[in-house]
Amino acid sequence: MPCSAVSLSIATIFSVTGVACLAIAFSTDNWTEIRVNRNLTRERLLSENSETGELPTEFETDYRYFSRDEGLFRVCFVNKKPKDFVVYTSPTQQECFNVNYYIPEDENSDKFSDERWERLHYSRTVVALYSLSFFFLFLSFFTGIAGCWKRSHANLVATGILQLVSSLMDCGSMGFWHTVQYYDVHKLKDELSYEAWPPVLKQSGIVTTSIGWSYCLSWTGITLTLLSSLLFLCSAQCIRRQKRQEQNANMQYLMPVYDKRNHPYGYYGYYPQTYASPGYAYPY
């Protein structure tokens, strides 16, 4: 009992905490933090245009000149948004615009290269795998309750396997997310890629890119879910071992039952005696 009780308690805590971390990471926008030094950018743009002394209009209208946080569904500006840029206020009270996963077939999409389409499919796969992992976690919630309530080995094994599959799907989702980042920086050469950024933004000290806390929280949730699945499997083995020990301990209190159907006088060599009834004469 102590083995299964302790492991089940720790597995439940890890599972709940892991699901909470995954849900927060999935819904927030701090996966990639891009910070633009606008003051230094302004100085270098003015030095490049020293003859006119004017800044290009893109400095105030192009979102690439502004600090922002990129998530799975939204891109949110940190301090200031571009002029005449359509945004909305997110639940975290930031000005954001949505990431477009639906690309209709028109004159713009006809210009897409094969690498651009691959990048789009990979980004869709990130969301799809993440969503499937929540589905398996939802199923494991019911099997886990049944396993803890009934101390059922089969239900706990099912819970551990479901959470293991969920954590593996999350790992696959993170792998595709890194693939999307690799495509943006190294493979894509079109007008939407890093290759097409203004030259001033590629200079040292202008733009800094770092991993955000949503990304770290996602890996934390994946790790906790994986540990929870292993603990549920260990708890199932503990319960099976304890039930076997209880059965072996109860065997010594069971009375032996003998089958007397195949022996006319039982197993004890007992032979019935014949008693004469009154008035009966023995035939001597």
C-alpha cells in the first residue's frame, strides 16, 4: 500500500502541474521574444540618409521595426505598434495580430515556393500535435480516476500509456516548431523570410532574438507529463504486486475441499457397518 499510495500521489501532482504548464504555454505568446533597438536603428538610418535627413516610412509602418513577442497563434507588440496597422487587444492586454494558418489559393499563394508551403504545413502540424496531446490527456483523466478509485492495474497502465503518448506528441510538436524556425532563418529566401529583412535590422546590436518563457513552460509541462506517465506505470506494478501478496496471505486460511465423487467411501477408508433392524434374523 505505501508504494502505490506514494507513487500515485506524486504522479497525480505531476500530471496536474504538467497539464497546467502545457495549457498556459499553448495559449500565451512568449515563445519567441524579438527586441528591436529603435533608437540605434534611427541613428543608423539617419546616418545612411544623411543627405536627406529623413527616416524611411517603413520605420513607422513596418512591424519588423518594432519589438514583439511571437506565439503559436498571435504576434504581440511590446511597447508600440506600427502606424495604420490593424491589431486587437489580447487577453493579456497587448496589441496583437493573428498568425494566418489558412492561405487561400490566389495570386499571392501562387508565388509561394515549395519551401514556403513546407513551412506552412510544419507550422500547422505544431498546432495539430499539440491539440492531439490534450485529447490524450483528457482521456487519461478518466482512466486515472478509475484506476485510483478501484486500485485497478489495467486502468493505471492505460493512464500511463496515454500520458506517455501525449508527451511524445508534444515532443514532436516542439520538433516541428524548431523546424519552422530553421526554415525562417536558413532555408526561405522569399519576401516573407529573414532574408528579406531591411539591411539595417541585420546589423549587430539592432535586433536580439531569444526564447521566451512560454517555450520553457512547454518543456516543463512535457517533462512533468513524461514523469507522471512513468509513475503511473510504476504504481500499476505496485498494485499488482500487493494484490498477489494479499492473495498468497489469504490462501493459508482456506479450508481444503476434497472431491468425493470418484470414490465410493471418500478418502478416509471408512466402511459402513450394518445394523439389523428389530425382528430381523441373520441367515446362519
